[in-house]
Amino acid sequence: MPELPEVETIRRQLSRELPGKRILNVQVLYSKAIKPLTPSRFAKMVKGAKFVKISRRAKVLRLELANGRTMLVHLKMTGRLLLQKRGAAPRKETEAIFELSGRRALFYDDLRRFGWIRVIKTAELGAYFEKQGYGPEPLAASFTPKTLIACLRAHSGKRIKPLLMDQTCIAGVGNIYADESLWDAGILPTRRVADLTDQEIIKLHGAVRRALEKAIRNRGTSADSYLDAFGREGTNFPRLNAYGQAGTRCKRGDGGIIKKTKLGGRGTHWCLKHQK
């Protein structure tokens, strides 16, 4: 699933390519992706509009248009936003095509069809995201160690890894970067928040930011089907320390072995030696 670094990578790429481009035509090839709108209503709401700004909240992309509307795109498990040449043929997983001024089109593909596109009034964005209940952005200056301590302490009975993935606590962190952050901080994913000291949480705060920033520098992690906006795999997977490393020696060189088990229904990786 694309997490914050993958979505942020796409945001940055589209921010350089889309502003000023006009949507000339829209093809909806899978109508469930735009529900509750019909394809004709959806096209009417965005056709002819220019892109103004591309932003992100949690794992949701916000494609702001000059007509006072914004397209929200959630990639979910396998969604992709791909810049293609105009006239390129759709693939079997292509759900929508936006033909743009210039020589390009924006394809929305989704192999497993869990993702979605919504159109709302730009003026209503604040109210929409407040209703979603997303937690703080972990790369924002306002996300301090105190912020993380307060959030975690409010859920002291929960295990730390599932809580890191709870979008109401921290926005955008999923399975991959929860594993990576806990590996860096030396914290077992099964520990309960009540057992963590403030110093451990402060260490975890830094680890979360490092894991996300590293992945963004590497254009994300292509652990499954993720591609960036230009159709390229991210380069972060070989640089992971825990996720996907089951059975290998820990990269800390401490003689530990990376173990994998299920926690909260998700594959979870940690070092048997240094994570306590």
C-alpha cells in the first residue's frame, strides 16, 4: 500500500507537472472509482478546469482546480497516478483518464480496485478532513516529541505498532514505516504504550521522521505494485532494515536475526536482539 512517502513522492512530481494544465477530456472506465457520482456528472465537474495546486493530507492527494473544486485521490492498496503520453492505450487496470493540455494524460490505475476519486468544493476541504479525524502530519514542524507522547499516552493500553498505524494518531504511517521506525528506535512492536518511557517515545519520534524522510529521498518503497508518477519503481526497498527482511541478519551488525510474525493481522518484522 502506498504510504506517506509514496504519496508525497507522487505529490511532488505532480506539483511540477500539473499546475496550469487544463483537463481537456475525461474518460471513466470503472465507475465505482468515482461513486457516488456518475461518469457524466464527474466529467462535467472537472472538464475544462485547470490544475492550480497539488497537496496531500495523510495518504490522500488533493488536486485543486481553478473552478473551485478539488479532486481527492486515495490510492489505497494498489492505486497509481501515472503521467502518460496523450493517446496512450488504457490498461486493464486503468479506471480513469484525464487528457491534459500539452502532450500528456493523467491515468488513474488500480489493480485491486480499492482506491477512489472524489470531487468536493475546495472551500469545504477543511471541514472534510476534520471529519475524517486524521492525526498530525509526522513531517510537519508542529509534530514534536510532545505531540507524539500525548497521542500515545491517550491509548496506553494499545500495542505500539498498531497504534503507529492508526491514522487518528499519526497521519500517513502504515505497515512498512511502522516496522522501520520501531527497528530504528529499538522498540518491540508488541510492547504496550503504558510500558514505554517518555525517552523511548522521544527516540521513536526521531525514528519515524528518519524513516519517512529516507523513503521520500528514494522515491518510495516498491514492495508490491507501487510506481511513481512517471511509472518508475521507488528505490527504497533495498535500503529497508526490517520490513521484508525476515530471516536475514540485522543490519546493525549485532548478530540479531529479523523475525516475522502477524500482529493485528499485518506482517510484522523486528530484530530478535536489539529491539526490546
